[in-house]
Amino acid sequence: MNTEIFWSDFEKVELRVGTILTAEDFPEARKSAYKLTIDLGPEIGVKHSSAQITKHYKKEELIGKQVLCVCNFPPKQIGPFISEVLTTGFYDENSDVILATPDKKSPNGAKLA
């Protein structure tokens, strides 16, 4: 069921593109995940995110990949790790996450238009 929102509601969500700098195993996570370090440009800076994307991605292939992040959620404690941004994606038919990415290189920190 879709819940209708107003444009002003959508504008409150700060969606920005960033480039993954590092991807590390996160063995303390309850569900299989990586700890990501993401460059979100000069205004936001470098942030950390926990992402449950291990089914579709190897750590090595994530380096340099651009992703879409929600940057204005409060930080979330996940085990011993603080996730500062939400890395977005879509569930596949097995409920595994496929990253939301731009199809062309975008400046780090660019807002979703």
C-alpha cells in the first residue's frame, strides 16, 4: 500500500551520491554486512555506513563504486559500529540488497534531483 506524501515531505530526505573508499568485513553484525567508508563531498565529508550487501558484492569490487545515501538520519549504533548514513538499495527476489547507484559518474555530495 502506498502512502501519499507531499513534496515538502520528500524534500526533507537528503539523498546524496558518494564514492565508497573502503569496504571491510563486519563480523559483529547480526546479518552479514560490510562496514563502508563513503566520500560524500566537501559539504558532508567522509561518513561510515553498515550495508547488508554481501550476497551481491565482494569488498574489492565496491571500492570506487558510487552509491546513493540518506545523509540526514541520526547516527545508528550497530554493535560496536556507528552507521552515519544509510546506503540505499533494492531487495531482490531473495530479499538480498542490490545497491542504488547512478548510471554515470556524479560529483560526490550531489543531491538527488
